[in-house]
Amino acid sequence: MTDTLHRYATLLNGGIIDVELDLTIPSCLDRLMAVWFDGVNIVSILDKQTLTALSMEAERAYSGDNVGSFDPARDAHRLGD
């Protein structure tokens, strides 16, 4: 991963995913490049509402407002919630 990408770990339907943003694109545009689950980019199977929510969550985390961020090492106990 280069310094032009931002990866944000979170949960989707109980599974750990990584949301990838391309930081070379202006923040006023959609910077979502990929949603990784178990090494597979699942963007093509997600609906627009889910993609928008994930993109917004990753943008908030990148800007420093990482409320609700998921760290697998720290938060693994939350998987059953």
C-alpha cells in the first residue's frame, strides 16, 4: 500500500473488511477504490447505500474522526455483537 491509499478496517455483516480510499482523488469526489474481504474486492456485489456508508465511514476515519473504527486486534470480541 502506498501513501496515496488509505485503508480502514471495519465490520460488515459480522465480517472484518478493509475499505480502501484513493487519496489522489479530491475529497469532494468519491474516493472509494475497493472493499476487501478475505483478500477479495467485493465492491461489485455491494449496493450503493452500503458503498456510500462505508466510504463516509472511511473518510471520517481518515480525517481523524475515527469514532466507531474497528481494530481487529483490539475489538475481536465485538464480532459476536
